[in-house]
Amino acid sequence: MTINFTKMHGIGNDYILIDSRDMERDWSKLAIAMCDRHFGIGADGILLVQPSDVADYRMRIYNPDGSEAEACGNGIRMFAKYLVEQGLTPPDTSEIKIQTLGAVGTVQVRRENGRINSVRASMGRPRLKPSEIPVALKEDIDVVKAYPLRVDGRELALTCISMGNPHAVLFTGEPVDRYPLSEIGPQVENHPFFPSRVNFEVVNVIDRKHVEVRVWERGVGETLACGSGACAVGVAARLHDVADSPLRVSLLGGDLTIEWDGEGEVYMTGPAEYVFTGQWEES
């Protein structure tokens, strides 16, 4: 059986998009095979186009380890561009509602010379209570802010947030490229404090308009970018009053703009690009 696919990326965070509206597969198994960077196509995950009863389309997200993710900020921008430019919506569409496992979000596409050059996505309200993230705290306080988690002999002051998927944000005074993310990241991801595992962001504040970030993504490892992670960073920076909105979030693959007024929905703006199209032959 042949599967048609399109590979895209959002500032280096790369995904394989499949129009799966008339398909049934073991998607976990397929994600493991397709995302392998040596024996497959290579990607940070697969995105499935599926019908929705509550939105224009449903986006399902599978990580390279086969786990299904609740949200993907970079992915939702690619998804929206794909829907419009592949003719799955009217060509003059400017706004699309997309359902994910975590929520329903509204995405606005922005054009230049007839082509979509950026996408602004509503990522919903941040969820801050322990039970919503989730984290293993008995007390359901308002915000898990600078929680002292002991990892590998280090005490990490983590601010925990859900953007439809769980995040733990660490502010550090040193450049993020010096942080031992490959050592600490997997230990934070799989710590018992996070019953659903967690995405881990390390942040250095440059000034109130600009931060630099590295991300250890749950089920993936270190990635060049993470949209929902950038949103979590924007929220955490406002909670700690170290940054303003809009905020430029510089990740290894490029920059995203994050907006949050401190109360309502978080908005993320950034690019989405095609890499190539192809066919996957199932064995």
C-alpha cells in the first residue's frame, strides 16, 4: 500500500503530513518507521489530516516513539498552510478551526504575494493548576511556579504549565547552549513528578522583549523548535515578570512571536515551509 505524504517544517521542527481522512492504520507503528532519520523519512513526528465534528479539521500528532501528543504549535501552523495550499479549504480562507487531542484552536493565515508567509495561531488559555498540567502535587494551587525539583544532584526551579500538553520551564542565567540538556532533559521528561511525562524548556532572558530557548521534547528529544514550548515560555516569563508581550522567542531553528496578556489566550506567530513530497511504500 502506498501512502502519499508531504514533509514540512516550522523553524526546523519537521513533520510528515498525511491526508488520512479515508485511511486506517496503526499510526503509532507508522510514526516510528517514518520518523526514523536513518531508515525512514526522518521527522519530529507525523501529522494526520482527519475530519472533525467540532472544527474544520482534526489534527492528530504522533511522536517518533509512537506516542500521541495533545498539541503541537509548530505543527498547527504547517497544518493550516497545508489545508489552504492543498485545496482542502477555499483558497481565500483566512481563518481555520483545528481540533487537536488537547483543544480546538483558531488559526489565521497571513499572505504575501498570494502565498502564505506566516500563521498566527490561538493556542488557548494556559492551564496552571497541578491537576490540569498534570503534576504530582496533592495541593491544587493556582500556579506551580519555581517548584524545586531535585534532578541529578541539581535543584531545578521549574514553572509548570499546560498548553494542552505539559511543560516545565527553567530560567537560567547562563547561555542556553552551555546547559547539559542531553543529560538533564530525559531525566526531567521521565521524572515521577510528571505522570504524563513533560516537555522541558531551558530559558535565558536577553531582555524584556527577547529570550533564548532550548527544548527537550517529550517523546522526541532535543528539537530545533517547539511552538507550544515557546508559548509556555511566554507565559512563564510573564508570571515571573521578566518579559513583556509580544515576546520574541529564539529557538535553535529560528524565532517565534508569543503574545499573552496575562489572562486570556496565548497567540503564536511564525512561518511554515514545505520540504518535499513523496510516497511511502508499506511493507
